[in-house]
Amino acid sequence: MRTYLIQSSILSSFILLFSCSKSNNNGSAPVTPTPAPKVDSLFSWQKITTESSLQGINDIWFTSAAKGNYAAAGGNIYQSLDSGKSWSKNPNSSSAIMDNLFFVDNNYGFAQGSTQLQVTQDGGNTWSLQTLPTSNALNIFFSNPSTGYYSDIAAGVYKTVDTGKTWTQVYHPTQTRVGYYAYFLNDNNGYIFAGDGSLSKTADGASSWQQVAQGIAINNSNGPSFNALQFLDSLTGYYSSQNGVLKTTDGGVSWTSVYPTGGFVNVIKFFGVNTGYYKSDSVIYKTTNGGQSWTTSCKLAGDFLTGMYFIDSTTGWACTGKGYVLRLTH
């Protein structure tokens, strides 16, 4: 996930880990997260490994219960074949810093940095490096191995139909839109939440867009936090941001707050209408009733959760700025 410089006495021991990657590229004021507790409260999560020699971990993704990859904050992609207990650096991956991982299936995956994209066709065993046409890429989403999207903080959203070799701008920005977050239900039907609080949808693979709502969750800072959008179907969706978690049940026309407080790196993952997780800074929350109430699933002290991935509602992993990998044990 893309993070930014943070001011907090509790987190001061590892602020420098974020200064080289996932950093605020536009010079805007840093954001102070909610203070972490003095000790970890891992609950059903367990720290299963740490790579103290690395400058933290930016993102993590598993393609099976055993095989996973993470993008190190200092560059290169690491792979595990034992559910995250041990990791080895992929000698074929680039030393370029990658902020986000996205796998379409067990074979095709992508690692995205600010200006570059790495592509794997064999589950992360080998990677090839490609250049993006803009310099401030924020996130990626692929609907199949060839068709995908990435958003640039200021330049809008770009689409590829050849597995990242070439890109075409399909969503143009205005001066007030800072950050873009895409989610596609399939190759044709998708949504984009923009930093000005507007939601737009497409039914033709981004050839045209229709604004569904505006002024929902506005980003008032010069630089965006890292947010996430997820639709379960054409009606029910969630958006996690610095404003907390919002939910829609009418296709994005109206939104209600189901969690009032957001953070700096906000990730949402639902497994149907009831069970879901929300990661915000140093805490992972869980709901079993569609967001009506939440319990704390994991809370860190003096560290920062940078990524989170699940293969089902009871099997998941998270990574941190200090280089830890956590696993949901049940």
C-alpha cells in the first residue's frame, strides 16, 4: 500500500523506513495517526517472521495457503512457499521500489511502483520490468491477465489491454481530484472513487463514464491517503478512507458511515454481505454483520500495517513497516 511520512512519537523509531518508498511525493503536510498501544494486541493474529535487514514491507499477496509474495520497501520481491514462515529474495525481480501487489490468478501478478510495473506469469517465480507513462502511480487493479488499470495521483486513470505493455488514459482528472481508486466487477462494469468525493461507473470497460454521486468523502489534503474501494455486486459496496468506512446498498447513489474514523493507509476486504475486515494504520478491525459493529482483530504498538491480504475469511496475512509478516491463525 502507498503510505506517507507520519509524525508520532510512538512511531518515531521507524519513520525513516518510509522515507524512501511509499512516501509523500508532493510535499504536503504529514498526517498523524491514532497513537498505538504500548504493547501489541494480536488477538487471533501471530507474527510469523521478520526481516530486520530490510526497510520494511510495502505490500503482501498470497496465491494459495502456502505461496505468497511481498514487495520490500528497499526494493525487490520476496517469495514464501511455507505460508510466510520463511522468505527468499527473487533474484529475477527488480531492485526498483514497488508499492502494491495485485494477482489476477495463481500465475499472473503485478507489482506497481510510482513509475514502473513488474509482471509475473508464473506466480512470482520470475518478473519482467516495464515503464509506466506517468510518475505518480498510486494503485492498480486488473480484471484479467491482459486488462488492467492504474491510477496516478494527479494524472487520472490509465488502462492496458496487453498486460501492461502500453497504456491509454481513460479517466481524466480535474484540478480538485486528488487520488483515484478503481474497482471492477468484471471486464466491463467498474467504478472509480475520486479524491473530490465523487463516484463514477462504467458499463463498457472504461470507454465512457457516468457520475453516480459527488461530495461523498472529500480528500482535503494536497496528497491522498491510500484508500480502497470494493463492490460485492452492482448494489453493495464499501469505501475505506481517511473518513472511515462508507457503505452503499444502491449502487453508490447514497452512502452511510459504518465506521467513523479513518487513517493513513485504509484497506477494506469483504467476503460477502456479512464478514469483512478494515485495516487502518496500526489496527485491523473485523465485522460479521455487514459493518453494523466492529471488533478489534489486531492492534500493533510502535509499528504500522502497510498491507493486508486474505484468501478466505479465516486465512489472511498482513505486513508492517518494520518488516514483520503477520498471519491470521483462525
